[in-house]
Amino acid sequence: MPFDGESLLSDLIRDEGIRLTPYVDTVGKTTIGIGRNLTDRGILRSEAELMCRNDIALAAADLDRNVPWWRDLSDGRRRAMLNMTFSMGWPRVSGFRSMLAALESGDYATAAEAALDSAWARQVGDRAVRIAGLIRRG
């Protein structure tokens, strides 16, 4: 008889519960999801990549809602926009008004300089230099 994995999943959700944010369990271990012990076990690389892909999709949806012209940019510039939005979230990226205006108008040198002239750039260092390079070169 084949193993019924879906029934086990239902049992575990019933018994462990499902929590979408980290919490400390009854023995003091940081836990998430359906009893995933982050303290001792952590997550697999494939799980981290899946979460990252989901977060990229959320960042893209934010950009689609707020600056739909971003889809018309070159691949490198779209990567730069996604990288920044992934890192900071749309509310903070929306504060880069001069960078966004320059990107939309095709003034990529000004957009790159505007990205570098920010507290964010000072915080992330080389990452900002790489992203500004993508904006400048496309």
C-alpha cells in the first residue's frame, strides 16, 4: 500500500500548527512553519533559494504596480531595480525620486549617480557600486 504523505502533512499541521513567522517553541528553539527547528536545523539551500525567488516575485509585483515602465528597461537595469526593491522594499525605493525619474527618462548616468548619492549606498558599499554599474551600462 502506498504511503499517504498528504495525510501525514495534515496530521503534522494539526499537531504542530503552522506559523509563518519565527517563534520560540516550548523548549526554547526558534521555529517556523510546521515545526521547523531553525535553531538546530536551519533551512536547506534549495529552501533559501525558493524563498528568495518568492521574494523576487513580490518585488517585481511592487514595481509593476508602482512604476510599470520598469519592464521596458534593459535586463541589467531591471536586475538593478529588483535588487534594490528586494533589499529595501518598495516604500524605501520610492524615495529615490531623482533616480526613478532619471531611469524613466533614459538618463542612466544621472540615475546611477542618484543611487550612489544615498544613505543606502553608504550602508551597502560595493553592492551599491555594482547596482549603479548595472544602471549605467544596462
